[in-house]
Amino acid sequence: MAQVVVVGAGQAGASCVARLRAKGYEGRIILIGDEPVAPYQRPPLSKAYLLGEMEMERLLLRSPEFYADNSIELRLGQPVTALDPAKKTVTVGADKIVYDDLVLATGSIPRRLPAAVGGDLKGVYTVRTLADIDGARHEFQPGRHLVVIGGGYIGLEAAAVAAKLGLTVHVVEMAPRILQRVAAPETSAYFRNLHSRKGVVILEGTGLDRLSGKDGHVTEAKLTDGRVLKADFVIAGVGIVPDTRLAEAAGLAVENGIRVDAQGRTSDPHVWAAGDCASFPLGEARLRLESVGNAIDMGELVADNILGAETAYQPKPWFWSDQYDTKLQIAGLNTGYDRIVTRGPEAEAVSYWYYKGDRLIAVDAMNDSRAYMVGKRLIEGGKSPDPTLIADPGTDLKALLKA
């Protein structure tokens, strides 16, 4: 009997195995995860779950019965320690599991603060897994002091939760502005103002010098500008890196992630990769996307191609972030933009439209789901409306889809 093994029980891995069965694959399917829980959603971890507004059961991507009903074998809490492409085996504990096709959906790993600057002190957390959040939740008590290192979306989401729960929060961002790597100055300003109104202190253009502690637990953060902040605990939101460890050890090609072709196949014809860990070709460049949408789409694409579809991946990037009562929805990729067009008043609901020359390439929409949906469809359809129409509040956005 043919056998597909999927390493990584996150969104990409779960999407892949579900698609295989839905498309009629009759062989054996084994889904291996190093966490001791069934595949679950990660985005709510730093939002509703951390706030206590979502129970663990609601995080699960599928019911426990789904895997049994579809003859998908789960091996959870069992990390894969080795991959041998020549013998077509993966090692899990004392077992060697043979595969016909292997899918690496290993995701990404959060960067941690170095021990040299106090990153190994107790009370210093990352926000990536269920265990991360469960381990940090007790810290979120009113009146305590949180220092967030890094002004990206994860750090800002954690800051928003802490502020809502009554903590004193400082966000420390080494770059000149928060969200600098991923968003326009207009979007950065929107969220800077939002957090400031909620009492969060955002310190831009300054970095962490070191963390200090007492009895092995963090107590303060000294910044590069000399300021010292009280810290009952610290969250490091300084980015993630693709988990390429298995692939590299096995000799597979790696280039800002596990290098795959347009169909999701690695440098070994029987090994595939999908999700955060995979870098794929896009035009003359290569791209790696860290998003739920990419994990789902790539996971399903790889399943289709294992079954012989020979379909090339065409990414349709979309992202979101929830902070306080603001929902940010992003469509497209803003790389290389040279113009921002603003739609809506500078208030709660506003959208920023990214143009590269005359071409619309991305939209950031804050509390404006219509702008997001129209923008997404325009980008996917290759349509670029006149920027003056976007900026005009009298323009019916939906009409632009028919133009």
C-alpha cells in the first residue's frame, strides 16, 4: 500500500492530509507533530485565546473524530529526528517510518533573545505555540509591567491584550517605526496612535541593551538609549525563521526556507514542502510567505500534486491582525511600492492602497472589510483602478470590479 508521511501537524500539514483524503487518496496517511495536541489554529493564540475568550476546543482545526473517520494516523508529541531521502525513511523515536511521498510542513521557529542579553532569564517568553501561551498566561495580571521587544504584529497583539487586561505596557522597537518591515508609514502611524490611546508606550528607534533579573527572574530592561524599564515579564516578538533543520541535515536544497519548485517539490523528487518553511518561485524571484492562507493553499496544492495534478502554485496573499477592536486585513504583497493612496477619513475605518507605478499591488484595510474584499479581488484579477477613484469617497468600490 502506498504511504504518505507528513511531518508537521500545523495548518499546512492538516490541510494536506485532509485534501489527500478528499481527493480520493486510498493509501496510508501518517501525520506527525512534535506538539502533544492535534492540529490547531495559531492566530487566536495571541488574541482571543490569551484573553480567555476562546477555549482550547475551539482552536482545533478538526474534531478528533475527523482523523479516525478518514483513517489519518496521528503521531503527536513525537518529533522526527532524522530524514533519509535515499532510504525514504523518517526516524521517530526508535521507529523508522517508510514513505512513498514525504511532506515537510515544519513551519517556523521564533527567534529568541540571546542569553548574553538576559534572554535565558525566567519570565522571558515567545508567542508561537499553545505551550508558549499556556506558560505565560499567569503573568497577565492587572497592574503588572510588561516589556515587549519588537514592534511587529505578534508583539503588538500581545501588547493589546495586556493593555486590555490592565497591565502597564512598553513596546521597544529598534527600527525607526513599528511595522517597518511589513507596512507603510501610514499603517505604522495608525497603530502607533491606536496603542497610544490605549495607554501603551511605544519606544521606536531604540533597542534592548540587556535584561536584568533577581533570583534568575527578569526584573528590568535596560535600553540602548540608557532608559531602564521595570519588567515583571518580557515578550520577545523579534521574528521567526523557517524550520529547515530536517531538510538541511538530509541534504535538501535550502534558500530562505526549504527550496521547492512551482509544484512544491524539493530537490528530492519524493519530498515536498509547504507553508512557512517553504520558499517557492514567483517570477524571477523566490518568496516565502508566513500566513494561514499560504499554509492552507500550499498544503492543498502539494496534496493535489502528489496525486498527479502537476499544478503550479499561484499565491493569493492575505493576512490579518486583531488589536483591541480594530481588525486589520491585508491583501497582496507591498514589496516595491512607490505610492500610497488613502481611502476614508483618518479615523477608525481607513484603508491604504499600495501602488507600484500604475499597478495596484496591496491593500491594508482597518475596520473596512469592503475595501479589503474589493482590493483583494482587484489584485487577484490583475485590475488597477485609477488612484484618484480610490481616494474619492464617492466612488462605489464594487463598481470598480466591473470596470
